[in-house]
Amino acid sequence: MGHILLDWRTVNPSVYSPFLLVEASGRRFPLGDGQSWAIGRGDGCVVMLESRSVSRLHALIQRKDTGELALVDLGSRNGSFLNGKRVSFRWC
């Protein structure tokens, strides 16, 4: 499967906001406000990753009306993984 670029972490939303953690660098991307966050190498992505294995527009995190978060792969060649499992569409 190669190396893990992202590690998804959720914490108690009443105390902290959820965030996305880039394992290699330790960089955190807060997911507090908003309804969706683009992940990729391209301009305009909220979560910008500098890896040739990441598409320009690789995946999307979306917030449902219930507050749950979803990871959606946008047809990337190398896929998107949540907790070590490949996903095409996954509710977190």
C-alpha cells in the first residue's frame, strides 16, 4: 500500500474541532467551520499536499446535515484511505 500520507483523527467536537493530520509532517488542518474541504496538490485545495502520488483534486471531506464527516475519493489513481482502508465514499 505504500506510505500513509494522511491520518484521520476525530476528537470530541464539544471540546475540540476535528482535524486532518498529515502524518509525515505533523501538520494539522482544522475542519471546524465549513461544509467541505478539498484535498490535493492543486491551487484552491484547503489541504494541500506536495506529493506526486496525490492528484491535483484528490479527495473531498464533506459535512453531512447531521454533523458527521465523509471522505470521498474523487477518482484519484492512487486512491484515498481512511484508517488504512481504501475508500471511494466513506462516512467518518
